[in-house]
Amino acid sequence: MTAIEATRAPVRTQAGNPGLSNALHAEWIKLWSVRSSVWTMVALLGFGAGLTALICATTADGIASGEAGEPAGAFITWGMMIAQVTAVVLGVLAVSNEYGNGMIRTTLTATPRRKRVLLAKSAVLAAVLFVGGTVTAFAGYFAGNPFLDAEGVGLSLGDDGVIRAMFGSGLYLAALGLFSAALAFLVRHTAAAISIALALIFVVGNLVLLVPGQTGDWLMKLMPGNAGSNISTVVNFNPDLLAPWTGFGVFCLETAVLFAFAAMRFVRRDA
């Protein structure tokens, strides 16, 4: 080959710099090759659908008589409140497992562009949790609603807020998984990331009520768990929360800000 022919030869993509589709495929394989991911999704279905069916079965008569103090819509996705824990765990493990076993170095060797790794991991995690959360919410509805129907307080999918709560459950779990993954990128430790995420979602949101006046009220509304979870319920137990889509928008903004910080650390920090 002459020098001129050599300059005209086609430029080949470097083997160590795969495209986004390859990165997505790699993240999909890594997520499901870990046994903990499979068991976490099993727990999501068990808690989300199973507890919804159980609570509907045990409170249906109380709802019908008014003793429960809440309408049926407050219970039809009840199990999804507990299933939030599984989204937190999966979001953290999707990141921290690689740091724990050193696989992150292999990942970055195969895909040197860190932003591509971040995008692929986030897309796979969000897609899995959205589908899993939505399927679980519908499973809980079809398992629990017959008990409510038997007492004359059942809900139709066409009733106000029911479909929104079904798909909202998937949206909320997807955003919650990304929120937790961002924390894992920042602290790089499984137990620490899970503890921080659970504290922010379940504990701090109630502690801010100790702040007096309207400041405490607004802090309560803006805390991640309080803001985001309302989209996954037909009727929330706390009527003072932000409207479902407004609250979810706030939670998405909080997640985006946290993920931006995590992305900067991930791109600049050694593996």
C-alpha cells in the first residue's frame, strides 16, 4: 500500500470505545448478572403487589363502614410505599457493586467515555424500575381491588387518579432509583448510600415538621420522598403535600441536581 492509499484507507472505530448501544447492552448484562438485582425485583413485586392485596383484604370492611378513616384510593397502591425500599436498594447496588468488586475499572477500560457509561447505566436502571414499578402497581390493583369490590367500595381504572397512580408508581420508582444511584456515585459505599437515601426519603421528611411555622410546612412538602411519592397514590394519606405532578416535578429537579454533582465527580475522580 502506498502512502497515498494509506491516507485514503477508512478510519475504523477503536475497539475500546464502543457506541451507546454497546454500553446499554453491557449495563443490561451487568445488572442482571448479579443475583441481588433479581432478588430485589422479586421483592419489589412481593412487597408492592402482595402488601397492597393484604391491606385491601384486611381493611375493605373498615373502608366501607368508614372506620378506616380513609377512602379506598388511599389503599389501592399501599404496598408501593414499602416497595420504595427496593428501588433505593437496586439504584445503589447498580453502582456500588462495581466499585466494591473493582469491576468499574474494567467498565471504564472497555468504555473510556465516562459520560456514556453514566448515560447507559442510568437509562437501563430507569427503564427496569419504570416497567417493574408499573407492572407491580397494576398487579397490586388487580389483586386487591376484588376485596374492595366485595364491600362495594372498589375502584375502576377509569376513576379519577387511578391510571395516573399506576403509571406514576413506575415513574416514581425510576426517579427514586436514579436518586439513589447518584448518592452511590458520590459516596461509593453500599451501606452508606442506602442509609442516606432511606433517611432522606423516610426520616428527614418527617423530622422537618419540627421546624416551626410555614418554613417547616414547606420543607416537609419539598423533601424528596414527600414531593415525589404523591404521584404513585390515588389519594394520599397526607392532604398537605404538593399536587401529584407538581411534587413529582420537584423531585425530578432535585434528582437532576444531585445527579449533576454525581456526574461531575464521576468524570473527574479516579476509579
